[in-house]
Amino acid sequence: MDERNFYTEKQETKNLTLTCPSCRKEDTYPIRWVVRTKKNELPRGAGEEDQKRFANARSYMVRVDEIVACRKCRKRFELTGQSVVLVSSAAPVSGDFDPENFGNR
């Protein structure tokens, strides 16, 4: 069974505050993410190996955008840091969730 059957996918846009490395201007940029949420139950037709993989599966986010253009100097810069973020089931994803600082609080 394909691992994609374990998750529901949706696209989200989060606003992150980033600083341009060239001109040092700080601004807020919309960054696109794919949020993969683990389904509540295993899909039908799953074998024993699939059950083990489903038990270990966790919800996570994958960053789609890798490069952002500065609004002041128009130079493009690469986003550094985590491109995949695990989403904890205890902490709900809210509008002020900052994936770049996840777990650093």
C-alpha cells in the first residue's frame, strides 16, 4: 500500500517574517506548505506490514517554496532551516503557528 493513503493532504499559506541577507530589510512573506494529516484509521485492504507503518506514521508539513524575492532590493534568497516539520497531535495548528521556530520555545 502506498504511504499517501495514510494521509490527507491540503495546501496552506503561512506568513513568515524573514530578513533579506542583502539589504537586511525585514518583511513578512507568504510561504506555501503542504500539510499531511494522518488519517484516523487505516485504509481497507492493508496488510500486517502496512499496519506497522501506519502505527509509526505522524502528521507533518512540507515547505513548497524554497526561494523568496526581497520586496525592497528584488534579490532572491533561499529559505534556510527546516523544510519538513512534524506536527504534534497535542498542539493544534493555529494561525500564529510559526514552522520556522517550531520546537524552539
